[in-house]
Amino acid sequence: MRTAYAIGTAAVGVLCFAAEAVKVSVNLDEVKAQVPRTIYGTGMEDVNHEIYGGLDAQRLWDESFEEELSPQVIPYAQKGKGGISCGRQWEGITSGDGLFARDAKVAHWGRASELLAPGTGSAGVANRGLNGWGVPCREGKKMCGHFFARGVVGALEVRLERADGRIVYAKTSIPAPSWNDWTKVEFALTPDRTDPAARFAVVASGGGKVWIDDAYLKDEPTNAFGRMGCREDIVAGFQKEGLTFLRWGGSMVNAPEYLLKNMQGARVPYEGFWFKKSSGGFMVREFVQMANLLKLPCAFSIHAYDSTEDAVALATWLKQFDGFICVQIGNEECAGFTPAGGKPVLADIRRYCENVRRLVPAMRQANPKLVFAGAVMWQMKHMDLMEETFRLTDGYVEYWDIHVGAGGPGSGGGTRHALKTFREMITRLNPKTTMKAAIFEENAYIHDMKRALAHARNLEAVRELGDFILTSCPANALQAYMQNDNGWDQGQIFYTTDKVWLQPCGWAQQMASANHRDILVAGATDSPDVTVSATRSRDGASVVLHLVNSSAEAKALALDFGKAAGLRLVRATSLSADRLEEHNPPDDPDRVSPKDVTGLFRATPQLQPFSYTVLEFTP
């Protein structure tokens, strides 16, 4: 008779083999793969305001008055003073005969600034941040920033105030400004109360005229992440998630404006891919610095057709960092495999590969520590093109970025098939190739419990490939609450102006990372609804089972460790929900989060419905 592990204090025993119990068999001596620590990644791009309006510490939106004129009728137009307006993300503040106007002929950066003409009254503008959701201020917590100004007025005042302007929380006066040229005006504000939806205002008085541009407001930094321009609470969310790899890229890379000459970190507005107006305040350089501070390996994309000169300059700048840095040439290149500019499809592939062969050697010569990834979209229905891509990039890039889906609890099979097919292709074409795979995007369009189970199942497939896989990065890292652009409703971490919390997939990643073991061993179940990924430490002192129950019913377990039947349960952690559609709202951010179920599991060894459960054992 087969011996099973009995959950409890006894080291060896027989667990009831009821007909409905799922049999889980584990052979600790049969090593399947060496699992890299880097597989618990995340992928970020500026969709759903991940960066500008999110990770970027900037609390204002459209800081340079670049967006279209306000479609709303403003009070000053109602007074018959037509043509007076401000950027769409700003609102006017006047008293008496004060006027304000967006000036498209005068600008410090970009194409416009805001003219304030207070007259005998006052004139100003106010900003309430991303989507008008408000600027969060906290009692006694300093905020600081700057703007650029030129002109002469009696006085300027910077304020934090209630959304309607009726209560001022903090103000700083700048007496009798007189600037012939653009001048940087720095300020600090310490509010006397807390308001998650305040507004920031600049108001001129005392006659004259002044132009303002490039306003910036952030919380006073308390650590290195804040000092380099990150929202500290969002970085803390990354740390909470237990990430081991960061990826920066995505469709924004394909925008014509996304060239290295524009990505220098200056707060210069540019035409973005996802948003008509984006800010260059947080870009590639800031991303690498953040990864370095987090002590994490990272990858980022550059425009596939960037200049060699700019690429070499970036590679040279990157020499200051000792960590693992992977440069991806482009993103989802030739994705649709349709003719471009009348050229044959094969010509598009070859044109892209020519640029890889131009950029990579030059960057590698400037910085031999760098590694590189290709970006032709992996599509098995076009294997002839995939083979041509490999022939032209083999020896130039270390990794091929393969994007996979994670749309349901049954995920994993497609990922497994794609990775297996890729490995078979490259080893057939060149048995000595050193090229490997990286999953820089795992897409699903959802952020609920279904996504969490799908990711856990994808990690099962990833572990089976061992060190052939660099990382697996669910997209997207961040998402502003209530923001869903173009269907990309898949953030692992959600945030509002003053809150940051994990969605179920983020918690699944945290559980997997926190319970990482280096060795994948043989594991199997006899149920299509329950899957297992069995791992152990190199010294054999710890065994971890990752179990996914994708059914709506609880599943009793019968665990069989064969010769290692003396193992004892140390900890059982479970992430579960009553419905696959369950997620975490801001007023209940821990609704779907990991629970310690060790006692319950010892008493009744079973998996909850729709659950990802991690069991840890020791001899």
C-alpha cells in the first residue's frame, strides 16, 4: 500500500484516501530543473498612468500647459472676456479685473505657458492632479516643488487649498517678483490639515504680468527613492510584492518621440504613445537608478531604430552600475507581420535585425557588462519568420522576449507550449546557441482572482524550464484606480492619490517569491483541477509545494512524499476568493490577500475553492 504524509504532529502516517481526495505525489530525489531567483518580475510602461501620474513623484498633471484648451465654459468667458483660458488640466482663479490666458507664443519648455495679469485684483491657476482627483496633503507633512516664471507682478503666492479654494491649508509668498528671463522659483508648503483631494494654486496680485511654466510638486522626500523622483509609497509596494526583476518597456517604446535624445530625464513634455501629452521626468535613466537602489536586475527597451551615437552614450552612462542590466532593442517588433511601406514582410524582419546587428556591437563595445534582448513578436504561425529572426540575431542577443497570456486559471499550457517550441527551434537551428528566453510581458486584461490563479499556473510552466528562462513579468506593474485605457485593466498594484495596495496577482507573486526554493522536483496530481509545482532547497532542509485549485469546490488532499514521508508541515498560506472576479477595492484593500491557514490545514488538509496555496515542510 502507498504511504502518504499525514498532516499533524506525527512524522509518518496514512492520510485517509477518500475517493474525492486529490492525490499529490512528490519525489524529492527526481530533480527537474534549477529555478532562477529572477523569475518573479514585473513589467511597467506608461499605460494607465503607471509612470506619469503614478510612480513619478510629480503630483501635478500637465505641468507645462501643453494639453488642449479647456472644453468647459469657464467663468471668465461667461463675463464676456472670450479667448481667456488655461490648459485642460488647470482651472482659473481670479478676483476683480484679474485675467489669465494660455500663451502659445511664450514657453519655457514645450509649446505654451500661462499668463497671469492680476490688474487691481488677482489672477491665478490651480491644478488638482491626475484626472482632477486631487493633490493629497497631510497635516504637518511638507510638500516642495518649483515652477519657472518671467515677468513683473506685485506678488506671487503658492498655496495648498481645499478643492473649492475656500480654505487655505498652506501658503508661501514670493514678494515683488521681477524677472526678465525665465527663473526657477522654488517653494515649500506644510499644510495644517489632511485632505486627500486638495488643489495646488499659483496666484499673482499687485498688477503687472507674469508667465509661469513647468510647475512641479512632490511630497518632501524621506528616502533615496523620493530624492530621485519616485512616489515612495509605490516603491514600498514593489518591495512588499517581493519582486526580483524589473522590466521597463511596452508599446510606448514604439512612439516616434521615444528616442534616447528625449529620454534624458528632463521634465520636457513630449507626444506619448498612450497619452497625447506625456512628461519626460521619469524615464530610462530614472528606472535604472531605481532598480539599482532596489538591488534588482532589470531590463529596459530602447527604440529599435535609435541612433548608434545615442545608444553608445547610454551604454557608457550605464557603466557606473554593477548590477545585471539587459537592453532590449525595441518592443513587439513586426508584431502583425504586415507589409510596412510597401515592403515584403521578410524585409521588415531583416530591417529590424539589421538594426540589432548595428546597435548591439556598438553598445557592447562601450559597455561589455550589458546583455541584450530581441523584440520580434513570437508567433508560432509564422515559424519561417521566427527562424530567419533567430539566424540573424543569434550571437547578438542573449534573450528573446516571448509574450504570453494569463487570462484564466487554466493558463500555463500555452506558456509551456510556446517556450518548448522556441527552445526546440533554436537548438535545431544551432545546437550550440546560448540564446535563452525572457517573458517580459504576461498579459491578461484583468486584475482579479482569475489573474492570480493564471499567474500561479504560468509560474509552474516557467519553473519547468529552469535557467533557460530569465524572468516572468506580469504586465502591468501599476494602475491608477478607475483608470482603464484601451483594455489594459491588469495592474498588480493599484493606487489612488494617497493609497497603494496589491491586487490578487500581486499577492500571488509575493507568495511565490517569498517561498522560492532553487530546485524543482517531480510532482504530480490526479486531478485536472489541481496542479502542483514541487520545490526544495539545495540542502534539502526545506520543501515547498505550490498548489493551484482552479475549481469552485474545495479539494481534500492526500500527500505522498515517497521515501521522504517524515516531513513535517511548517506553514500553510492560501490566497482564495469566493468568485474568480473578486478583486481588492480601495476601501477593502486586503479583501483577497494571503492567509495563514496552517492550523486549519493540519486539522483538515484541503484546498479552498479558487485558491493558490503554498505548503512548506521540513524534515
